[in-house]
Amino acid sequence: MTDRDPQALRSDVVGLFPGQGSIASAAGAPWRASPHWSIVERISAITAVNVERLLLDADEDEVIRTDHAQLATFALSLVAFATLRDRGMRPQYHLGHSLGEFTALTAAGVLSVDDGSRLIAARGAAMERAARERNGSMVALMGGDDDARAALADLPDLWIANINGTGQIVVSGTRPALDALLERHRELGWRRATPLLVGGAFHSPLMAGAQGALDDALSAVTWHETDVTVIANVDARIHRGSEWADLLSRQLTQPIDYLGATLALPDAVTTSVEMAPGGVLTGLSKRIRDFTTQLTVTDPTSLEGLSL
């Protein structure tokens, strides 16, 4: 996980790094015997959080709590990425979703594992506090067009949080505002509305209470240059080194443009590989653009016989 690695980059491959919504109870069990499980132990030591227990023994309610889910997902994705590298695969492009952007930067070598771990711990704890202070949640909307999206602007206390595809977005808001949306979504032009089991109204102004702690953490890390290309969530553009501090800060209260970031990949990128605990981004990506090959690293055996 450093830009000084001699392994050749694959310009036809993008590594996908999932957000916290992908984690589940016992997600780490298939990886416990991995030689890279030491990454989990290292992150536990750096953050003073027993991430190993979260990945192996915590029940569903505990592991999906915002601060826990972020550290657990970050750690497991890095274990999966290290295993991918053992198979001789080093993607030229990295793309993460929300929390996954921090993982993508760590895997790329823009952040060290130590700095990435401290950032995730600070971010997750700050977002958990902010969510308790401002009670909100998120709803996924599907099957809408530009008019349906424009209609949301007339609804108070709602904000677009994720642009996940054409006609597929997630909105954050207060509980009353989301309840009203669930009642009116068809009238507004959306075919389906699904409440999400999340701990807060992420990527919206309701997360502003976490801004100070996140910015303090961002100011304390060292940014490195790397030959891996990472595409940002907030503007779907390629950035380098210390530019990421501002981008990751903005990401807290601004939308994730996963659609735009995926479309920003060059046509030469024909393969996607999603890290554990993955699957969601593979599904989103294939609806956005064509890939010849898509692989989800669900456990170490999913990489056996890898020949890309």
C-alpha cells in the first residue's frame, strides 16, 4: 500500500472500495486465517478499538453502528486488497463510495494505514455524535427522471446525498421529511422509495456537527503522492496529494457522485474488482457503464485461479 511498490499497474482495472452500508455481522470470519489479518490487529492497536471483535463476534446492531461500521469496513477492505495484491493485481484506478474513498486512498498509498485508521476513527466517532444530535436518516429512490429529481427541491429538510446511477439516488433528511417523502414518492415521479437502515442523515447539512473534528483529523495526517489514480466522490475528478484534505472534508455534508465518478473512468478500464465486504458497488457500476469483467472479493477463495 505504497506508491513505491514495484508491482506493475493494470491500466484496465479499477479497484472499488465499499461504504459502511456493506458491513454485516461476522463479515470477517472468512478472512480470519488470512496472512493479512494482521492489518486488522494493527488498526485495532492504532485506534484503541477492538476491530477484530467487531468483525468476528459483534452482533448486527453493534457492527452497523456508524463508528464501528466505518472501522470494520475499512479494515476488511484493506485485508481484501492486500490479498488481491498477492495475486499479482494492482489496479491503476481506485474508486470508493463515501467511507470507501478513505480506504481507496489508503490502498493507493496517498494515506498510510496508520493515518487512514486515525482518520476513520475520528470521522466515525464524530458522525455518530452528530447523528445523535440531529435525528435523521436516508431513503433510496429509484425509477425517477430529471423532473422527479427537481421535484425534491420543493421539499423542506431533504437533501440529495448519493447519486448512484441514472434514476437512482439516496436522499438524507429529518425523520418527518422522510416520512412525507415515503408517502408522496410516486406522486413526485419515483417508482420506488426504500428506507435505509443507517445511523444518520449522511452527506447532508445535518452532519455539520462532525465537521470540526473531521477537519482537525485531516489537518494532522501526511499526504503522499502516488502513481495510482483516485477519482473523487464530490466532483468526479482526479486529484493528488494534499488536495484530498478539502475533498474529504466537503464529502461530509455534500453529495457522493458515484455516477459521475464511474463515468470519469477511461474507456480502457474494462475490469472492476470490488473489495470485501462488497457487492453493492459492483451492482451499481454495471448499471452505469459496460465492463467486460466484474469481480467481487467476498472471501479469499473468490480470488483462487484469478486470471485477468
